[in-house]
Amino acid sequence: MTDDRTAILYRMVLPDHECPFGVHARELIEQSDYELDEHILATRDEVEAFKAEHSVDTTPQLFIAGKRIGGSSDLEHFLEEESSKAS
């Protein structure tokens, strides 16, 4: 089980394509005070199975404290909101 300061990231890295939104999400987490638990979806079948299992249309997807945050733009908003609450 992960703690509240661990961000679980599922992102697509196929042999011929690395999703730029997943790269951006990883960079955002690395710049935050969250620990990164990264899961690479390395085949189209893995991507489609993940999307079906979590009822989402896109990757990357991030989870923090057992809650789905969403994709990279959702993560940006989450981190901005969290930062403004801390101020």
C-alpha cells in the first residue's frame, strides 16, 4: 500500500511512440514533493486493457491517496490547487 505522498502514474511507452503527456506528467511529479510509482504500458493491448479496467479514454492517468487525479492537465490543476492551499 502506498502513502498519501506517492503518485502512481500509468503512462504509455510503445516501441515507436512515447506519449508526451505521460512524459510531462512524470516531470511534474518529479518536481513535486511526491514519490513516483511509475507503471509503463508497453503495448497497445496493455493500454487498451488499462483504459477499459479504469473506464478512462486516455493515458496517462495518475492516482494519489487512492483517488484518480486524471491526466497531465488534471495533475497540473491538482498541484496548483494543492500549492495554493499550502500558501
